[in-house]
Amino acid sequence: MSGIFTLIRYGLFAFPAAIALLTMQVYLPTYLSQTSGLSFTLIGVIFLLARLVDTISDPLIGYWSDRTPERLGKRRIWLVVGTPIFLVIFYGLLFIPYTPVLLFTMLSLWYIAGTALIVPYYAWGAEIQSGYNQYTRFTSSRAIFGLLGSLAALILPTLIITDNNIADTIELSISLAAVSFIIALAFIYTVPNHTENVTEHTRLTSAFKVFKSGSLFNTLIFSQLVNGVANALPATLFILFCTHVLNAPDMVGPLLVLYFLMAAITIPIWGWAGNKWGKENCWRVAMSVAAIVFMGTVFVDQSNVTLFVWITIITGLMAGADLNLPPSMLADLVDQDEQDNNSRRTGVYYAVWGTTSKLTFAIAIGIAFPLLDAGTFLSTATGVSTAEAALVKDTASAINPLWLTLIYAFIPACLKLLSVWSLRKYRVDH
């Protein structure tokens, strides 16, 4: 029971973190389009530039968190100090006077503050208990609570706020995140750290040694980058696809909930399978199945929405592997690095991982941006909440459904298969 309690204490912090991230990605752009007077193109560019600036903070925070002494709280101090700063900046985004420079500054600060939470948090998960099987348990707990947070951010505003007021929705989401963060901090602060933290006390440039030529780390990072872009592209275009291909904008919410539920159900199953048959083997199987099934989206239109529902279910089941196995594989490489070099640079490894995740969304936006620029934010739409209408075009005729489908489904499926191929020589001693 104590082991399960430790998993809960650690994983709970992912719940408010997911609420905050979904609020930023889904609700805030819509709110800004309605209140700031800035164009969709300018808002998109500001978000992209702020995200790119944030990538610089990952290696610095990872390195500094590795060097934070235990007497100051190691990873704990980053979460305790960073959380209130993060929330203050979040609330500030609702009330600042909107100029491009100020919005860019506030968004950059929000992303950097979030990095100061997430990088130490992820690194902590690889230090509580050591071992090939143990890492999967902690990544599973983190992923499950993260999905529950995303579901809460999607469902609760629709139940509590009846008039679809976007400002009220954001305030509710931030308040929910704030309360959850306080509870989660109280729990995670008591989580023990059982591993010996051997840290490399050299200059920051030593962090780049993790990119050793031909290393398994390079293979894993490349595969994660390609697979991340494959996941981010349909996420970016999902509302447009439901609106202009399925002609069912009212299904955006239900389909997202269905997808997240399927992923949540299979996270522990993929963790068990990875420990039994090898994490890299199971991840390759999941990506292959997801790619092949997602190819079927090219045959979807408004006359066979049921087919897309089944595609959503199957790809959601495979998504549990994406959320669970790669971070656990990274923890295995941290152990290997410690054995080979007598240095445990957990924060550095997860900082690079965080940078990779951010680049996937930046690359996806770079691919999808011309299409997004053809759309406009709608303040209202029949059957669509204000948040869901963020990317919907006024007239369907402006978007070619076939071209949208190819970008939404075919390109991501090909990228997933490339990710599978890149892992062909990846082997870790269990």
C-alpha cells in the first residue's frame, strides 16, 4: 500500500499541470482573439516565438536542478517556489493591456515558469526508486493524472458555466489548477528520494555530452521528436477537421474525451507489457498500429463519422504507450549514463526531453500555420462553444477538405512509421 501511496503522491502534481497546459492551448488563444484586438496571425506568431524562447530555459533549469543540494530541497524547492510564480503570471495574462511586446513577454515568462516546474518534476520521477520496472510505474502514474487533469479542464467548464463565457471558463480553470496545485504540493513534498544523486560538478557545457555520437539517447530523442510532430499535427488541426471534413463541430468535445479516456485506460497495460516484452518493442507496435489505423482517416467524410469514432478509439488505445513508455525509456538511459560515467544528470536528460517536446509543437505549427492563417476566430458558432470555435473558418469553401485530410492524417501516419524505423537498432539491457 505504501508503494501505491507514493505513486499517488508523485503523480497528483500532473493533474493541475495538465489543466494549466490545456487552458493555455485551447482557451487562451480564443480569449485573446476576442479581447486583444490582435490578428490571428500575430497571436500565432507570438505564441510560437514565446515557445521557441522557452526552449533555451530547459537545459539551464535541468542543469541547475541537478546541482541543487538536498539540504535546499533538491527538486522540491523548484516546485514550491515555482508554483506561485507560475500562477501569478497565468492570472496576469487575463488582465494585462494587450500589446504584442507585453503579450510576448508574459507568454515567455509563463512558459519558462512552467519549465521550472515540469523539468524538476519529471526528473524527480526517475529518482524516487530505481530499476527498469519501477520507472514505468511512475511514468504511468504521472500520465494517468495528467489525462485526468485534461478531462477535468474539458468537462468541468461545460458543466458549471452555462453561457460559454470564455473569460469565466479561463478563470474557473486557473482557480481549479491553483487549488489542485496546493493539494498536490502538500502530497509530493513528502515523497522520498531513494536513489543516490551522483551529480557531475563541472561546467554547463558538460550537459552536451549526453549527445554522444551514435548513442541510444540520440536515437530515442530523434524518434520522440518525429513521433511528437506526428501527434501534434492532428492536435493542431482537430477542430478544423471535425468542422470541415466531418461537418460535426459538436463532436469536438466528445471525441477528445473519448480519446483521452482510451489512453488513460491503457497506460498501465502498456506499462506492464513494456516491462514484460521490452519498452521499445511495445512502443514500436503501438506506433505501427496507430499509423496504419490513422491512414484510414483519408476515407472519412461526413457520411461515415462512425468510422472516425472507431479510429479515435483505436488510436487512443495506442496513445497510452506514447504517454508511458518513452519517458520510462529515458529513465533507463539515465541509469546507463550513471553506470558508464559515474554521473547522474537526470535534470539534463529531462530538460532535453522537454525541449524536444516543445520543438514538436513548434514544427507542427510551422507546417500547419498557412492553413490556420486561412481561418479566423469565431465568437460564436452553431453547436460549437467559444473555446472550440477558435480555429473554425467562417466558410467551409475556403478550405479544401482533401488537402486538410492529407495534412491531418496522412503526413502524421508517415511520420509515425519513420519513428518506428528509427528505433530498429534500439536495445537496452533490462
